[in-house]
Amino acid sequence: MTIASAYKTIKGSVVAFTLKYVPVFDEKASPPAFPPILGTGFVVREDGVIATNAHVVRAFNKVPRPPDTPPEDWPVTALLFKLTEQGMLQIPLQVLGVGVIKQFTTGPAYYGPKEGPDIAFVHVKARGLPVVTIDPQTVIEEGVEVGTAGFPMGTDALTAPGWLHQLTPTLQRGIVSAVLPFACSTPHAYSVNIMAQGGASGSPVFLTDSGAVIGVLYGGLHDIEVSLKQKDVYRVPTNISYVVPAHYVERSLQEIGSLPGMKLPTDTMSIDEMLANSKPVNLLEKGPEWQIKKVDPKAEAARVSNVVRFESKCD
């Protein structure tokens, strides 16, 4: 299997976590071409369970909310891309809740972070989602070729020339540079020679010869640089990044599988049912359509995206 074939098996499972409410301070201002991206995730269960990083989920609580937003209304959306005969659809999935590791017990030879692996799960209101294949059994060695796909640099990559020009995750390829702390069947992390930038957190890392996911991208190693004139010290990313191994994901999924909060509401629809009950909007012809909430000069106003957003067909 080629990396192109492997990528096709997971591409439809990758989501972008975006702001549900975009703060605006000028009623005449145009909404952004694409809502800001907080991070990446990928579907691990067809009943709406998405894997990502714990630090991505923690960022959800820092997102601005309109003053009249009910507490059960999460201020983020899991945006799924689906290519159809009409073109590319952006399908926002409602977030119902999140799952994080509350207790983590280590063995005598554990060298990872004390708080445990940087993984979390987001539950969305959807059925029949495309699921990746998780591989916690394969012993990963240095030099194994891997790929990752997500949203590095967030919205900046999608709107680089000044307008919306990309509506897909970004695929990258590299090798496993090190197994941490050393080669073993249950390492606490892998390092890969792929640059990780903001927005890529939570991306799946997969074997290029099978498409099986072996971990979750969670951060990168930074170097220190000093500006020549001002002598300002700043951090720059390197091409060394870190991955939470799949055995942590598999074990966590076993724990959350029986939780009562993971039950979907009775009115939950599949993606096909959502599309059948929605009217797509062509953004390139009409521009982004948003519902503007009450504008309070002393509070953050908000605009809410449509149920389904549609881009014109790619020629």
C-alpha cells in the first residue's frame, strides 16, 4: 500500500475543532472565511467518539462564549469534511462532552509525564462516522515510515494567500526517530521527524503501508533563537515532534466505553441523515452566512455557522 492509499483510509475521519461562536465587535464587519481552529482530532468510534489531546480539550474552556449561552452548549464544533459529487461539504458536529484521564498509575520504569499521556476524547452528536483502525499491538521501531494529517498553523494554512483556498487536512510524512524511553512494547512516546505547529495537536499518526493509526501527535521540540537587532529571545519549532502511542488510546477507550455519559441522544442522526435534512450553502458564491446574535458593546457578540457549509465543486 502506498502512502496515498493509506491516507485515503483515514482522511475522512480527521476533524478540525473550531470555534462555534466567533467574537465580533463591529456589526458591519465580515465574518471570517473560516472559523479559528483550536486543534485536530480523529474518529475512533462510529458513535461519535473522537480522539485528540488533553491540552486541546483544556483550550475549549478558554473559548469566548456569548453571555446568553447555556452551560451545556459547548463553544466549539468538530468540523468534518466530506467530499461528494456536489463538492466538499463542511459538516459541523455538535459536541456533547469530553473525556479526560483523571487517574494515571505508572509502573516502576515509567519515564513519561507524571500527569499521564496527553490524550482526551470528545463525544459528538453523530452516528455512523468513518472510523480509523487503531493498532496498539505492532512493535514500532526506529526508521518506520509514518504519516500524519491535521491542521498545522490552523486557519492560517487554509487561508494563506488571503482567502480560503484549502478545505482538507494537511498530509505530512516522516519516520519514527526514537522510541521513548527506549525500544519496548509499551513506550510512553515516539519522536518523529515531522514538524508540529499549532493546530496539528491531536492529529493521527499512521503507518504509511497500512493506514493503521499508531498514535496521536501532541507536541514538538523547540529551539531558542535571538533576534539580531533587538536581541529578543524567541522559540522556533524543529522537525522533532512527539506522539502518544496507540496502546494508551486503546486502553482509554476500554475505560470510557461503559460510561453512562457516552450514550447518544435518541434523536442523533447519521451523516447521511444530516445531509438529507439540510440545505447546503455554497460559500464561494454567496459568502459565509452567519446568524448574528445580540450585540452588546460590553460583551462579546457571536455568529453561529450554518448546519452544513458547502464549497463549490473542485474542477
